Amino acid sequence: MSTDNGITDDYGDGCLDYFQSWCGNYDTSTFLSNQMCCVCGGGSNYGDCVDTNDGHDNSVGDGCVWYNSNPSDCGNHDTGSFSSTEMCCACGGGETCFDTNNGATDRDGDGCDIYQQNTNWCGNYDTSTFSSNQMCCACGGGRSKRSCVDSNFDKASCQEYVSRPETCGQDDNAYFRANEMCCNCGGGYTWNSTHSDLNWSNRTLPYDTSSGTTDTNGNGCAFYVKYPLQCDLADDHSFTASEQCTSCGGGESRVCQNTDRGATNIFGESCLDLAIHQAHGYTDACVNDFDTVNFSAIEMCCACGGGQTISRGETCHDTEGSALDSLQHTCHHPKYTTLGLHCGEYDDSDFTASEMCCACGGGTQLQCVNTNLDAVDSDNSTCSSYDSGKQCGTSDTSNFNSSEMCCVCGGGERWAPNTASWNSTKTECYDDDTMLLGSSFDTCDGTGRNSCDIVGDPIKCCECQGGLPKSCENTDEQGVTNAIGLSCSDIALHVRYGDNSMCGPDLDTSEFSSDLMCCACAGGIRT
């Protein structure tokens, strides 16, 4: 794929117009043919864009190819069946295709990349492990960056339409609609790979708690995944589906956070993409055949058994209270917590999943503060290094545990805003060092506990378990917070662990001043 993206040479020619004899001879400061143009040995072989107008033309009878030479007209001449910005690669639309041969070659040792310049080879040199028409974008195969999964779940199979799409819809019934559920019939669930329009930063993982027990028919919780309408119909003294099985509204849940942090597999797919595949029954999405040196599905992706898990209550707080959806369920029901696939479908007058449920992008995100204080890992790094992408757990020591101390690794101290456990009134210690005598120390500052034995009058220093007690009371009113919704008690927890960034005017509002109101910021009322 050429990467000129509409940039042209001195004569207004782009890569599409180039001959090899022109390469390097007409470059500009912004157009470098040897780097940008496939015909000159440049461009990118990773992810060729494919126009998706499927034979449709614009209002003047031109298809997507016309925009390759006229990118300034992108968005013009669209019709009800033609949108250049959505369908044409030259206008930022189309679909990106990735070869899926994964190193396999034809009988002459050539891979899909060679077929880009030799489309007449397609289908002629295949082997038992290499099918150019299925694997190579140049031959109409490969895999689109815009992904699609069949959404039929356990209903009639969509597979039969792969080879005979002309029969789509002929065998529909009340439960199965091919044109809505099957990708090969124009249905299914589609999304742009690595793009989250569902706000799935954290995934809530449900866990059955049946511990191997079964109902009176010998079925465990797995049975109710397919037959949720039979929940509790065969309970006995040791098995209660509604309490033990996530498919019936029971079980337990933990929040799993993906740790890919921008890395993708060979198809350009992130953990989020694999989660969507998994949710629709495609268990092979996690195989390590598609990993890269920077991406491991089973280590990084929650859907594949990787990622990092922390208690559901430690990342986000559902705010539905006593409200129920139209099916009388709370945010904790598996239809929401399992990837939030049904967010919004059962909203009613007092229940809005997207606002109230963490799994749907709502709820209240918990505050978190790193608790490493002065501790550093074996590389002399603090928790802030892990915020920047350092892999959690790789440099832990006896004094530094990233999974316990660092928020991004699932540790730290978490709480919901305005629910901090510190009281508005607290007792603080003040050094009584105005008249320290008989010591080389003029004040208590910087003594530290190890120096208490040489301080002339250690009882006057807080660090030495001395000093004078004084009380301080926060003066913020109930419900009045700073610009990010934190009260003085919230700020106190940040300061407690060495994060003083919440003090000062940067996050103040017209009604809230941390330096004036908050004890932790030297404000409040002291007595």
C-alpha cells in the first residue's frame, strides 16, 4: 500500500501515477517516492486498504478510483448509496486488509506479499497449508481491519452461507435471521478493530461459585449458559442456580483489565477486538499463532485468560441504587457485566445502563492513589513508570510490589469520590521545636526516626513520637468539590501517600479552595 496519502511530486503526480523510471527524480520536501510508493520499493505491505463501494458510483458516475487522483473532492458528489469518506481509501474510508498466511508460502516459497504485484498467480500455486484466495488480500482473501462476527450464538449456523450466500434468508425462522446475524449475509456484529465505541476499558468477569455441584438433573452452571430460562427449576439443597451461576444472576465477579496498552496481534487487533470475538463464540481468537513479539493474547487479554484482575468494587461503583431495568435486574446482572453486550436494551424511566452501570461505561470511577511512598523497584523506578507502559511485576523487590502498590497494576488504595474514610475533623501533630536546646539540631525538620536518639529533646518532635497535638477541621461543605469531584477528605488520602498534586489552585473552583478549606493542604481550621 502506497503511503503518499494524497501528497504529490513537483508535477502533481502521486504514487498511483508513478513509473519506476521516475522514482527519486521528482521528490519534494513532503513527497518521497522511494519511501511512499510501492512501485519504488516503498509504501507499506502491512494492511492494504480496500475500497468498499462495491460497484456503486458517485453522482457524476465515478467510483472510488477517481478519488485517488482527486482527493480534494472527498465528500463531494455523494449519494444515498455512495459515501466517499466511508467507502474510499483515498478519502480515509474503505477497509484495511491483512494477509492471514502467517508465514505460510505457496509451492514456490512465495508469500502473500509477492502476490500484490502478481495477482495472476492467485489460486494457481496453492498447497495444503496455503490458499491464496483465502489468505491473501491481493487475491480477495485476508482479513479486514473492520471486523465482523456472526451474532447467531447457538441458533442455526451461519457457516453454511460462507459457500452459498445467495441462499441468505431462505431458511429464516422466528429465532434466526441470516441477514441480521450472519456476516456473509450482510449482518453480524461489525466494528473497527482496536477502536472502542463501547467504552470497554475494563471488563467484568463473572465467576460461577457452584464448586462442581450440580442440580437434580446432574447439570452444572455451564448448562444454564445455553438454557437460562431453566434457572432454579432443578435446584436442590446443595445447588441454587440463581445464587451460584452467573448466567442466572448469581456467582461472583472480578474486574479484569487488559494489559496490551496499544500492542496488537498480526491482524492489528487489540485485546478488545479479541474480547468481542470471544463473546460471540470464536474461541480460536486467542491462539498464540497470531501473537507478535509485543503482544501475547493469553498473557495480556482478559478474554483469553490474561490481563490483571482486581475486585470489581475497586475500580468502579455502580450507581443504580434501588433502580431496576425493565426486566427487574440491576447492573450486576451478567447481561451487563459480561462485556456489556446489552447496554441500553432494557432501560426504563429510572434505569439508564450507560449512566449507572460500570460495565456500560457509567457508574462512578473510583479514585486511586499509589501507595509505594518512597519505595522503588529493582530499576529504581516508582509507580509512575508503570503508568507509562512498564510491565507490571517485572521488577518487584521485597520492598516494592507493583500489583499491591501501583494503581495501574491493580494495586494502590481505591475509594469512591466523597466516601473517603478520613473524618473531616482529625488530630495532627506539630513539632514543638521553637526552643530546642542542648543539640546541634535547631529544629525537628529532617531528623527522621533514625536520628531520634541524638536529638537533644526528642519529645518535642513528631517524628520521635513527641510534638504537640492539634486538631484541624476541613471547611468544605457537603457536596462541594474541586474540579474533578474530590472533597477535602479525598485529597487527604492523596496527600497521605505523597501525592500533593491535588493541593493548590489548579483544580479549585469558584466554590472550592483546597489551600483554604483542606487540612491536608494546610487549610481548614486548626485549634
